[in-house]
Amino acid sequence: MQVHETAFVVSTYRSYHENISKDIYARLWNNPATDALIPDILNSVSKHEAILHSLRNRFFHESLQSFFKENNKGCLINFGSGFSMYQFSLDNTLSTIEVDKKDIVDYKKEKVDLWTREGKLPSRDIQYASIDFNHKTTEEIVASLTPLIKKKPTFIIIEGVFFFLNRQTTNKLFEVFKELQKPGDKVGCVTYLPEVEKTDVYNRLLAYFDSNNDTNDSFSHQTIPHDYFLNINGYTLKEYTDEFDLCKKYVSDNKISNKSDILNESLFVLEKI
Ligand SMILES: C[S@@+](CC[C@H](N)C(=O)[O-])C[C@H]1O[C@@H](n2cnc3c(N)ncnc32)[C@H](O)[C@@H]1O
């Protein structure tokens, strides 16, 4: 499976549980090739993946709503945005910058422009930046994004991405965030903690990627300890949760009784100081 296919898979998961994800536009990205991939993932890795990704979207949907209520002319910057659709459910006064690899960004722009013209999506102020985080320097990324932000308050989101990056690139991105943001701005991010590496379900995930990597689309399998997020230069941790706890909060017929049975991601909201 190529990295860009993971963006289609996650979006399709959100479309299965619109009442939880609150992403009523995810279904626009659904397609037969992704539909064909999903049963094997749910069977061979974990049947809970769709609901967990929907919960992740719900958490950030609510974080973004509350930030942009206070900062209604702010800017949402989504790093590794894939096919996330947050801005279409938020107020039309905010602007969005979608940052991802060129193939994703080009495809997303083409489709979003088309669906907006057809009236399937509400019109939003969206700018696109094609950047490969592994190949560009801090200075290059900051120089491309600064003019797009226009000094607005920002909420940066990076979810479902650290797993594919190494620590050096992750550190570089936090340097970028520090340069782009002002005090009071936020970063929402997601990772697997190293504890997850011991679970059977995580090892099934790695085995799935290994056995389905027919394209040599290589990537890291990064996990990041909780402490990392307490020691980021320029930031303080404001909120921490995980998908196991979000399940208890949002899923009424929740049948997940043990953290180690699921691919439990940790979610952090940091504030620039
Ligand atoms: C699993 S998808 C998650 C997409 C989206 N954040 C979501 O939650 O639906 C991972 C995304 O990270 C992007 N990505 C991975 N490595 C990247 C890199 N080195 N530079 C830029 N984007 C990258 C992929 O292109 C893909 O869109």
C-alpha cells in the first residue's frame, strides 16, 4: 500500500461513521479501489480501525470549532492533510492551508474546485502547498507558508503522519511550527506511543504494511513517547487524550474493554508560549 492510499482509507473510515466523525463530506472521496482494500485491513489488522479514525476526527473537529469561535478570522494549517474536510464544517470566515505531497495536493485541489462548482461543497478560502517534509528544509517550508498565513492566528493539525516520518523530520516540523506561530496559537497532533509496539494489533499493522508494500514506497514506523510533547521548545501541553478514552466518551455501545486490543493513538493539543 502506498502512503497516499492511506489517506483514502482514513477518509473512507470517516464516512462509515458520520455521526461520530462529524465529517459529512468524507464520502465524496469514496472509490472502488479503496473499498476493495478495506475489508482485508479490518480483518487482518483490527475491526475497530474505522471507528477510531472517526473519533480522532471528532476530537479535532471540536478543538477546531472552539479555537475558531475565539479566532473567527484565523487560519487552519493541515500538515499531511490528505483528504481531511474540516474546513467545510467550520465557519466560512476562516482560511485553510492544505500541505501535503504534490500528488495529493493536486488531486485534492482539482476535486474540491469541481465539487464546489457543482454545489456539493460550500465555498471556502483554501490555499494549497505541495511540500515533502523529508526533502525541504525548515527555512524552505517557513518561507513557502508564511506569506499564505497573512499574520492570522493559526491552528496547525498533523494527524496520521508522524508514523510515516522519522524523528529528525518530526523535530524539523516542530521548528517550522515555532517559526510560523504566535503565542496562543495551537498545534493538534497524533502519534502511537512506544507502549503500543508491544501489542499484537500493532505488530499486525506492521505485518500488513510489509506484506502489502508492492511499490517500495518506504516509510518509517515511528512511535513517540509522551514526554516528547512535554519538552517541545516554545510549546506547552494543553490537552491529552487517546482513542480508548474518546471511545468511552462518544460511542454509546462501546465494546472495547482493553486499550491493548486496539490501535490506540494518542492525541495532543499544544499551545505556543
Ligand atoms: C494516513 S494519511 C492522513 C491524512 C489526514 N491527515 C487524515 O487524517 O485523514 C497520511 C498523509 O500524510 C502525508 N505524508 C506522509 N509523508 C509525508 C511527507 N514526507 N511529506 C508530506 N506529506 C506526507 C501523506 O501524503 C498522506 O496524505
